[in-house]
Amino acid sequence: MIALYIGAPLLIVIIIISYGYMIKKDKEKISQMRQLLMNYGKLDGNDYQIGKQNYHIHFFKVTRGELILNSPIIWEVKNGRGSKLYDQRHLKDHHQKIIIVYPSVMPIKRYINENEMVFVSYKQYFQDMHVVRIDELERFLKEVSS
């Protein structure tokens, strides 16, 4: 019984510390990506100018699983436990966007019709956006800036 009184609070403290560590690492990763963006262009909040092109920058976190673009506004992350749908209507404006998917480096897939799927490349321009994995970001910026 005493172990329960000691173990439960200790477990809660460990969970809180782990959660804080994950948040700190996520902020560091976003800061690194922002620094990389600034190396190739001008970043003001989420507005980004590289060369003569203007973009809105969005970060999409996929920790485990693969990203599937079912449509421009419905995205799905599938993992071993199932799948989760994300409503991306906030991306449905007429601005060009760069969507940076992090930390996952798994290939991104997109449905082109009900039963055909293709891999998404950072070079493709899809519905006013480039969807770029974190490991492709610098290559993409080099190509766009030249």
C-alpha cells in the first residue's frame, strides 16, 4: 500500500518531466527548421519569401506513422494502432504554401483517385502547396532559391 502512495506520484512526476522534454525538443526542431529557412530566404512569422516567390509556412508533426493526403483538406496518419484524420481546411486559401512534415521521414502518399495512390515528392506542387519532409527541406530550398 505504501508503494502505491509513493509510486503513483513518482509516475506522475516522470510523465510530466517526459512531456516537458518532448515539448522542448519539438520547439528546438522547429527553431532549427526556421533557421534553415532563413538561410535561404526571408522569414517573417509564417510568411516566407525565397527568390521572387512568397509562401506561407506550415509545420505538420507526424511522430509515428505515415502521412496520406486523402484530399487537399483531409489528411490521414496511419500507424500500427489505427489511423487519425486531420481536417486541413485552414490551408484552403489561395496562397502558395510549404508544408514541412517532421520528424517523420517516411514517404508521403497521396490518393489520385479512389483506388490509386502515388508517392508525394517535394518537387510536386499539389493544390497550392509543396509538401516537404524534414529530410528533404534543404534540398528543396536549394532548388527553389536557384
